[in-house]
Amino acid sequence: MVNKMKYKNIEKRHTDSSNWINVKDRLPEDDNFVLVYNSEDKEIIIANYRGNNAWDSYVYGWLPDNAVTHWQPLPKSPEVEE
């Protein structure tokens, strides 16, 4: 079982309110993980855009039609020395 609170806390820390893109203006490329605003549950989650306004997430599985209103790219991964 996925710990929903763990993911919510991670996602909130990496969200910049100025970077939100309205899905009416533009959608991400297909099969691309992004941060999304789930308007049904009023929360920010990571979801994969599958095309044709279809979104799925690790936390909720497939999201209902029109649940996602805004999205933004995930932050870049940190550089790690090996």
C-alpha cells in the first residue's frame, strides 16, 4: 500500500505556484510523469499523462475525466557523485 501522506508531502515541497499550466492551454507529452492538481480531491499528485485527457497515478490509479485541471513538469533530479 502506498503511503499517500508521504507522497503528498514530497509533492507539496516541489511545487512552484507560478509554473502551473492549465490543461486547456497545453498538455504534456504522452507517457510523461508530471505534477498535477487533482481538482476532485483538491491535492497535488504525480501522474502520468496517457493522451486523450487520460491520467493515471501511483496513488489513485486512473483519474476521473476532467479531474486534472493544471500540471507542471517534475523538478530535475539532483546530481549525485558516484
